[in-house]
Amino acid sequence: MSPPADRIVMKFGGTSMAGIERIRNVARQVKREWAKGNQVAVVVSAMSGETDRLVNFCREASPLYDPKEYDVVVASGEQVTSGLLAIALQAIGVPARSWLGWQLPIRTSDAHASARIGTIDTEALNASLAKGEVAVIPGFQGQTEGGRVTTLGRGGSDTSAVAVAAAMKADRCDIYTDVDGVYTTDPRIVPKARKIEKITYEEMLELASVGAKVLQTRSVGLAMKEKVRVQVLSSFGDPDAEPTPGTFVVSEDEIGENNVEQQHITGIAYDRNEAKITLTAVPDRPGAVATIFNPLAEASINVDMIVQNVAHGTGSTDVTFTVPGAELARSLDVLEKAQQEIGYAKLIPDTQVCKISVVGVGMRSHAGVAATMFQALAERGINILAITTSEIKVSVLIHEDYTELAVRVLHTAYGLDAEDAA
Ligand code: ADP
Ligand code: ASP
Ligand code: MG
């Protein structure tokens, strides 16, 4: 007797969709799941490199492009791959139909270029699945109440997949990508990185938010809220064979408190997309810091790490902080305009920095995690420019030239290296 059918979402990223050969390979993987009698919705990314290409066209057309029109341009990459996958599925005998963001529709906020998904209408989707069709949905895109095309921010197809899974009450959401799971750190820079079998939503959320781009941060937050079962696995195995299990993102209860393998640190991530700004000789008086951060907040610029050096006796202090690299120009503009009010001497930007973060729920019950980090970096002569911590994370800012060395050294220091690694 065949097992009861599942409702599943399969998501394929840019590398998996890069070219017709790979799309054919994806079609076979989808067929494998569909042939078991499952109801399958597939969410696809644009071919790798395509979204960058489209973003560059917008910048070339005008550096001050209208985000509404940017969305019209960049959403097109996924339109192409969803149609192509539907064609490739039909060619191997699988009934398939594409459903663009506006056709379902997937309703979002009107924050163009970083819109949030509100509701997804499942009527057309359910009808298509009930007929035995595979529904192919372009990731990354949606539409506003007023009917304009939106996109969800870079890497947003992961969020589309989780949102579709939640809306159709899918049994699981499988994120197929170019690595076979979530690793203790980016396996492309640390060959000794180890694949993690199960990771909590909370840890994955923290890892993604500090730079592990294997899942978009918002997709993890949504999966946690909607209790969607997410698995990250490889799209490069034999398409007709059962895939090797990847990494399951699960609740803390499912991992269990008595897990003997529980490490203090689960993973390490790096983020080169932050920029550091130092304001020198800021008056050392109450309210001075507010005059710096209020105008940045008004300009919707998120400040991440902050260091204030108290210079005793001089009546002034240096203040250092980080902002997203893409917001550096705007931040400098805001701060230059506020110079009189803040009263600083010099404004020093620095883009040659990298944030390294160690994450793990084990930190709650184990002391000394930060000390291990500082010691390991000190032994390699790596200078720390700023520090932030949360309940399950410690981050440091360093010179970007030391990124790979720092990640490797910390990976070893926390005992994360794979046992069989050379
Ligand atoms: P996709 O196009 O499938 O969405 P992404 O490029 O967005 O794929 O994400 C996969 C990439 O994430 C991997 O190729 C890997 O280099 C990177 N990555 C960063 N940190 C990790 C990690 N901890 N585990 C696995 N992959 C990671
Ligand atoms: N194609 C979009 C991007 O490159 C969305 C995605 O792939 O998740 O950001
Ligand atoms: Mg991605």
C-alpha cells in the first residue's frame, strides 16, 4: 500500500536553475516527488547572476531609480524560470502550470524592493494541485493591494517558499540549494565545516541575520512563527533517487535538552556588508549620542554595533558604529548635515571591515564563550574594532583581510572542525 500523499513545497535557488540543463534536472526531481502521489508546489529563483544583472540595469538607467520600477525589472528573472520549469515538466509528462505573484495573488506591503508578504490566496493554487498539476511559483515577487509588482529583498525566494508552505498548510518545505545542508560555517571558506543535522529556528534565525545567506532571515522568522518544517538539501544529487537528508530546521523541543551532542556554539557566520563610521571629539555630555543616532533613525538607517570611547579629562569622546554598507553614503550625508548639532570634529568612514559572529543556544548556560573568541583572535594578532552580544550570539568587527583566517581559527577554537577533515 502506498503511503498517504503529502502536500509539499520544493524551492530551487539560482544555481539550481542556471540554464536549461539544470532546469531539466530540477524537473526530474519534482517528478520524483509528484510521482509518489504528493501534491507539489515548486518555488523558483531566477538563474544565478540574473538578478544582479537586472539590478545593474536599473542603476545604469538612473542611480536614483524609482523602487516601484526596480521591482518591475528585477521580478522578471523569476518569471522566466517559472515558465521554463513548467515547460520542462510538461515535456516529461508532468502536468504543470506557472502562477505569477499577481495571478495567485501573493499580496505584500508596498515597501518596494523589500516588501513583506501579507496574505496568499490559495484558491487557484489548491484547485491546480487538486487536479494533479504541479504549481510553479516564481519566488521573490508579489503585488500590492493596488496591483503593483513588488519584490521581497535579495534572497527572498526562500521567504516565498515558506509563505506558500504556510498558506497551503504543507507537510514540509524543502529548500534545494547548491550545498547539502546548513554547515557550522560557510563550507566554501572552511573546508572543515561540518553539516548540521538539526538546527533550532532561533539559531538559524540568528545565523542568517549575521550573514549565513543559506536562508534569507525573514524566511526563518516566518517558518518559526508558522511552524513550517524546513529542510535545506542539495539539488545536485541523482534527480531520480531519494535525496540524502539535509539539515532540518526545528523547534528547540525537538532537539531536546539532553542532547549530548549539543555544542556551546552551533555555527559561525561572517558579513562583509557592514561599514564602520567613527565620529571624533564628540562632546562628552548627556544627550550627545542621541544627536548622532536620532537623525540616522529618522532616515531609517539601522545602526548595528556601537562603541563609545570615554576620553577622560578631555571633555570629548570618539563614537564608532556600523551601518549596512549599502547605506554608507546616505549615513554620511545625514551626519554631515547634523555636524553643527552633534559637534564632532571628524567623520571617518571605513568599508574594509567584516563582522564575525558565533551563535549557539548553548551560550545561555555556558560561560566563557566570548573569552574563547577574544583569546583565539588575539593569538593570531587579529584586532577587534567593535563588539556586540545577544543572548545566543557574540559578534566582533575586524579588518576584512582577516575574515577567512578568523572564521577558521574560531571554528577550530570551538571544536567545530569535522573529525574526518584533513
Ligand atoms: P540559492 O541560490 O540556492 O538560494 P544561496 O547562494 O542563497 O543559494 O545560499 C547557498 C550558499 O550559502 C552556499 O553556496 C554557501 O556558500 C552559503 N553559506 C553561507 N553560510 C553557510 C552555512 N553556514 N551553511 C551552508 N551554506 C552557507
Ligand atoms: N533572485 C533573487 C535574488 O537573487 C531572489 C532569490 O534568489 O532568492 O536575490
Ligand atoms: Mg538564497
